[in-house]
Amino acid sequence: MDKIVEIENLGKAYVQGHEQVQVLEEINFFARKGEFIVLLGPSGSGKSTFLNLVGLLDDSYSGEIRLYGRKLELLGEKEKASLRLKNIGFIFQFDSLLPEFTVLENIDMPSRIAGRSDPARARGLLKRFGLEALADKFPMEISGGEKQRAAILRALANNPGLLIADEPTGNLDKHNAGIVLDDLKKANSLGAAVLMVTHNEEFVSYADRVFHLSGGRLESGQKT
């Protein structure tokens, strides 16, 4: 399978007062097309920092990151924005749906931003995931689990090759968390690579490979 993400000797540090705090250190990693990868680690271990770097939300680091074979340090801001919009879908702990738009319009929003609104695709995604009944409802009219499921469909709007999920079930009960994870696995089966960070080891059963982030270092690459 083709490698979508390739990372060599990645490091990330912050300056706090007069000290430099190393958050990530000597990380080597890759993700292939169609893989489901789970990254485990406690709060404060650098998981979200890692995702922000892979997702082009942060550009301060040492080492090398390549997405779809392109070195990020060689890309301008417009190129990065285009790569992020067209090739990466984001799912966060909170759904961040826009309250003034319907679920259908929220799902179509990335396509609108890209200048190619496609409500038919949005409606098709709702049907494929069994959520047609939500199309014309507003976020305030649906449950937390339904909102997060809609957020997954929004992330799929531009048919990205990579889905980045940062604690996507962190705000849900066990039942709804299972439904959301099933949706992520279904999105994965449709061709998108999934890179998900979590602190919940129960979710490793969904993964093709599992990594542990501890002390700024990435360990293991095999399913536990």
C-alpha cells in the first residue's frame, strides 16, 4: 500500500519561561493508504501535538514530515491549506457543527469552502451511514452521538485520503462511542486511512496497528 504519511526524526519543543520543554522526540512513523492506526497515550503525552503536525495545523518542528510524498517544509501556506482541505478530514472531541446550518449543510460545508458545493454527496453520505432522517435538522435538535456522527460525515465530504480523529469519543457514553467507532471503521473500509488518538485501550480492536506515545517517544507498531 502507498504511504500517505511519512515522518523521520520528528521533534517538537515549547519554550516555557526560561526552559525548553521537549514534547516529541525522534519520532519515526508512517501510515499507509487504507490503514486504521490507533495512537494511545495519557493526557499531556503529546498526542494532540502529533496530530496537529501531521494535519498541517502546526508547522514548528524539527525533522521531516511528508504527506502524499510532499515535504511539508517545502510547501507555502496556500499549498498547505489546499492539501489540508482536499486531502485531510478532521474529527475532534467536540463536533463543532455550525448551529445556524442544517446537518446536511454542515456536512457539505467543506465542499462549499473548496468552491464546489455538493449537497447530493452530503445526502449520499447520510444515506450510506443510515442518517437520512437528520438531513434537515439543526444541531440543537439532535443528540450528542448524532452530532459526532455528522462530524464524521463532514470530514468525509471532500473524500480525503486521511482522517485525523483526536479523542472522537471523549465526550460520549460507551454506547454512542461504539457507534462512532463503527462509523470510523466504515469510513476506513471506504478507503480513508484513519489516524486516531485516544487514552482508551478498549479501542485497539479497531486498529490495524497500535502505537504508544510516552515521554515524547513513539513506541511499538504492532496490534496488541
